[in-house]
Amino acid sequence: MKILQPAGWTAPRGYVNGVAAPGTCVFVAGQIGWNAQCVFESDDLVAQVRQALLNVRAVLAEAGALPEHIARMTWYLTDRKEYLARAREIGAAYRESIGSYAVAMTAVQVSALIEERAKVEIEVTAVLP
């Protein structure tokens, strides 16, 4: 994958501005923080982030993809303040689950997610070379 960083722009923290990648695209639907049986084991944001990322990995594996094939992510969060306050913990959960790969990322606050207990939903596009 080629990182897209316009000349003169300050490098973003925790993501990249863009990625160009040839290959087969894998689109992962929004994953939330419940387990394989669709049961929430925690109402804690960091725990739900960790589980959602593990769910992303499981779907990627079905296509033979690894976290390093992720080109972009979109995070939908119900509480911006909690996300910012717990950014270090969330970053640690991300590195533990996905790694430190360069990913084009967007995060937005939403008023609610479809599943009432969900605090985060993460969708991914990966590219297999």
C-alpha cells in the first residue's frame, strides 16, 4: 500500500490521510462490541472497542486477509467525550488487536447505534494484494 500524505501537511496522529492499494477489496460491515453469539459481555467503551476490532479480524480472516491489509476504517461512536478521555486506552486496544498499521481513518459521533448497548461500530475496507 502507498501512504498518501500531501507535501507540507502536518502528519496526522493515529491514522493517515489516504492509502492507495492495488488488489482485491474486502468490505467489512460495521462491527460492534458483542461476541460471536451477539451478546455484549461489557458496557465499557474500551472493552467494546477491543471486541469490535476482534470481530473485524474474524471477518477479514474469512477472506484470507490480515489486519495489515486494512486500508480504511470508519468509527461511529456514541460519546465523543468518553472517546477522547479514553484515547490512550483505546489506542492500546487498537495496537493489541490490529497493530500499528497505517490506516486512513474517520471517527464520527452519532446520537445512537441500532443495538441499544453498542457504544462503537467500526467498518473496514481491506485490500488483498
